Amino acid sequence: MTTVKVTDESFESDVLKASGPVLVDFWAEWCGPCKQIAPALDQISEELGGKVTVAKINIDENQMTPSRYGVRGIPTMMLFKDGQMASMTVGAMPKSKILEWLGEAGVKGPAVSSQAASHG
């Protein structure tokens, strides 16, 4: 599963009304740290496809949603469950830390040791 592009218009249907948890990455084209974490988010989207949806919203193109949720710095990642923000983290972090954050919020991913195993 690849990351989903979300807009102000689609946020309610894509995130708030989603059937499972959604990790929303608030980012911008000019943001270096945002670009640093993008590959990790793509990998997480592939590995946890059935457990969490990874969505990205460009804050320059969509300004209503970031202001509604008080996004002050980017990258900001928020985890939404059942239409509510369940957890938030600000700043770039390695994939292992993102997985740890998701795990603390109740999204269980593959065991760390499974990274060496092939996915067939």
C-alpha cells in the first residue's frame, strides 16, 4: 500500500471517516526533514498496509487542516483513530522511532527482527 495524498477537501473522508488508524504526515516541498522521513513513511506504509494508512498533506497547498489541528512546525505526524487525533509527534525521526511511536499508540507493526526476512 502506498502513501495517500490528502487535501483539505478529502481530509474528512480519507482520515476522519477511515475504517482504521491513519498516520497523517504534515509536510511541505521546501522542508528538508520532511523529505528525510518520506522514504521511512513509504516503507511503513508497505509493511503495515493492513494495520495503518499513511497519508500526507502538503501544508502549503492545504492550509485549513494544519491550522485546525494546531500544526506549528513540520514535519508533524498525527495518528488518527475513529475520527480523533490519538497521538502526535513533531520533527524528523528514524523509521525505528516512528514504528516505536506507532506501537505506543497501539499500532503494532512487524517485529524489528523481521526486517531481515524477505517479504516473498
